[in-house]
Amino acid sequence: MINRELRRIQERSKAAAQKQRLAAQRKKYAERKKEEKKGIWTRITVFFKEVRQELNKVIWPSREEVTNYTVVVLITVAAVSTFLLALDYVLTHLLQLVTKGLF
């Protein structure tokens, strides 16, 4: 008898949970439909409001950090450019030696 009562209670709780899930799904669907009905200008303004909110969350680097990063990038670009220039020069002369020697 106790098992039957427990089973009934479990079935009721499952049914209640299922009803809640269905209600939540219906609510989400209704909200989605409501969003779709909004005009283009409303959606654009909502988009820009959300962009502003996200930009407020960004941690911007300080002026000193930006300067340091810029110097590092410029030095790296100069070093890689110099390396590629030297490699091009060496390979060009090697190719000239090989082509002059064969022909």
C-alpha cells in the first residue's frame, strides 16, 4: 500500500514537472515570436544597446601597455623583415650561381 502511494506521488510530481517544462517551452516560443514581430529599427536599437553593454565589460589596456605592445610589434616586424631580406639575397645569389654553372 505504501508503494502504491509513493508511486502515485512520483507520478504526480512527474506530471507537474512535465507541465512546467511545457509551460516554459510555450513561454520561450511566445517570446521568440514576439521578438520576430519587432520592427527593423527596434531590432537595430536593441543590437546597439547590447553592443554598448558588452563594450562596458571590456577591460581596455592602459596607454603604457599599448605603447609597449606597439614597440614589441615594430621590433618583431623589423627583425622578420631583415631575416627575409637576407634569406632572399642569399637564395637569389645561390640560384644565380647554380644557373650560371649549369648553362
